[in-house]
Amino acid sequence: MPADPHRAPAAAAQLSESEYQDAYERLVERMVPGAEMDAALLSMAVNRVATLIKQRQAVVFRELGRSSTAMHVLSTLAALGPTTPSEIARLTRVTAPSVSSLLRGLRRDGLVEVNSPDVEADGRTKLVSILPAGLELLREAMIALHGLEIEWARSVPAAERTRLVGTLRGLAQEVEDSGVGDSGIGDSSAGDDV
């Protein structure tokens, strides 16, 4: 019986990172004739680093009893000050209904407050603010994460860090500007119900 081409070989779970990269490179060469391999490998490397960082962050946040998304919302509020739910959704790239649900839980737990409608605007706009308990939780998370960030940064020579940060910011802007795959996440059309 012929092997299923969609099934990964059993040994795949034992591949090293470099073996996985080689296998991915061969896959791209087969699937995308004439592919610019450096572009594909850059995307793969950035995705891998982002995934690993998010996994480590999630552990820290779970230990504090919160999800990564809830902590992202709290950090957005701490950075910007009072903000509408639709702006939180846009900036965090989380759907408006998900932001509304998160805000209800954060409000219930005394981490944020929702101010009365802004009657000078359209009469419906609500502003969300982070409360002292939310700031304290965020401070704990940021201290724990910064310890990890220092550890990770040590793997990049000091002279290269600033250049790498600039390069990655430029890449992020290019990806954002391309609009490819933008499916309306963070779309404010869902409203500011909290």
C-alpha cells in the first residue's frame, strides 16, 4: 500500500531544528518553483521566534491567572490611558466581541473600569481604564517577562541588537502595510459593548 503523502513520517518528531529547517526548505522548493528561499526562511525564523516567545509569555501569564490576550489588553490600557473597546480591538488585533468578553471579566475582577458614555461624542462611546490592581498585575508580569527578555537578548551580540530591532520593526510595518490576510480582526464595526 502506498504511503499517504499528507502524513508526516514517524521520525519527524525527532528532527533537530536545523533538520526541520532543511525539510521546510525542500518543501518550499517543491511547492513554489523559483521561490526566493531567503524570504521563506526569514518568515519561518520570525514565526518560530514569535511562537516560542508567545509560549513562554503564556506560561508567565497563566501563573498569574490570566491569558496572553487579557495581559495584552491590560498593557494597551496602561500604555495609552483610557481607550475605547474598539480601539483596543484594533490595536491588539483581537475581535471586538472577544475584547468585550475579556473586558467584562477584567472589570468583574476589579482590574479595569468602564466609564459612562461620552455624551459629547455619539452618546454611546465608552472609555476603558486600567485600575491600580490591573497595573500591579501588569507590573508583576512585566518584571517576570523582562528577566526572560534579558536572557534571550544575550544570544544576540550587543552590537547587533539595535540593528535587529530596527530591521524587525521595518519588517512588521511592511507586513502590516501589505494588508494581506487582514480579515477585519480588530474591526470596530462590532461596537463598544462591554
